[in-house]
Amino acid sequence: MLMNEALARDIAQCKPAPGSCAFWWLGQIGFAVKTASATLYFDLFLSPLNERLFPPPLRAELITDVDIVFGSHDHIDHIDDPVWQAVAQSAPQARFALPAGLTDAVAGRLGIPKARMLPLRDGQTLEAGSVTVSAVATAHEKLNDRNENVAFIVRAGGVTICHLGDTCVYEGLVSKLKAAGPIDLMILPINGRDALRLHRGCLGNMTFQEAVDLVGEVRPRLAVPAHYEMIEGNTEDPYRFAAYLEIKYPERDFWIGPHARRVTLPPAGK
């Protein structure tokens, strides 16, 4: 596992070819993804909290090579306030994509100018330099119309990335994702949900079985399960996802592996 300066250097030195990408899992559902035209960070969770089961692999101030930081909703493991503030300083070129319903609150408390933010509503598409970002509403236990929870579909460097953030499957989600066209890399939560977690305020996500069926219907080139290893009492065994996918949809590829190691997805057909 790479840590801090070594990890930042590996990301900076990586030069994917058009149509390919590299990614690094940073814990929970936080990822760095690099394409031929952009460096992207999704749902960064790097604060050193006591309840973490996996330590932060990267100090936020080392993130200097980034075009867009994404935050799918306003929980600390998705929009980590000190991390966003640090990256806003270390990478003055960075933009911050988030659900439109959170823009005023997040900008106000973090002191990041709204001009640097990319607020997105369900069904909306924005362009930022070489990157095109679309948003799809997500249901973190419940679906609402406040535009406070979204998944991101990002096109950059000939690659389409779908980062689902936190969500359960709801009627219409599959059709929205399919409408986006072929997806190369899909990152999705598998930690599930139950009454005990909900009772203590832990909002749930799709189960590993639901995640497998979503992958089977949307058919990304590579599926990456996440959000299963960070907080005690809110974990899942990713190999149950793998076993179910291999039996039910054996034609679908997936990746399960260690944190903070470069993984390369080659261009389609190679």
C-alpha cells in the first residue's frame, strides 16, 4: 500500500492513454481516478477519526493535481469538511461538484467560493474544461426531491465513470443509468441496511445482492464494490458480492483489492 507522498507521486506520475483510466481506492467509497484528460477525486474521506478501521492513506494537503473533487452527499465520509478546505488551498484550480441542494450550506461553512462549485440536480449535465458531469438522484434509505443526494456520471479522456455514492436501488434508477450510455467504470456501495443501523442513525445502502443485480442490468465494463470496510457495525464481505456476481452474471468483470494501489482499466476491447 502506498501512503502520503508516495501515493501522491504515483497519482501525479500516472499518464493514462485515451480511453483508459487508472484508479486508487482511498477507503470507504473514496477514489482517485485519472484519465487521459483529468484527475478526479470522489467522496474523499481522509480525516483521522477514531472510529475508522482503515487509516487515511493520503494527507489532504498533498492533493495538488486535481481537476474536480466530488461529494455525493453531506456526510463526513463523502464531504469531509477539513479535507475540502485543505484541497481548496493546495489545488487552487480544483472545482467541487456536489448536489445543488447543498451548495449554500457547504460553501457557507467551508468558505469555498460558489464560483468554484459545480452544483448538480437530478438529470442535469455540466461541462468543466475537458470533463462532462451528469447527476442522477440517489436514495440513501429514502428518495427525495431536495437534490441533496446524487450519483455522478463523468466523461473524461474517452472514459465514462459512474460513482454511485450512497444509495439504495429505486424504481427508475436502472433506466437513468442506462440512458447515460455505456459505462466503463462503476463504483457502488454494498454495505446494505437494516433496522438496527437505521435506529442508531446509520442510513443504509443497497445490499450486495442488489448491487450485483444493478451491475447485471447496467453492464459496466468494470464494477468496483466499496463502502464495506471502514466503520465497525457497517461492514460487508466483498467476496459475497464477487461470488454472487460470478454465478449470476459471469460475463461481468469486477475488481476487489487493496487500498491505495494503482489499478488500470485499459481501453475497451483491449
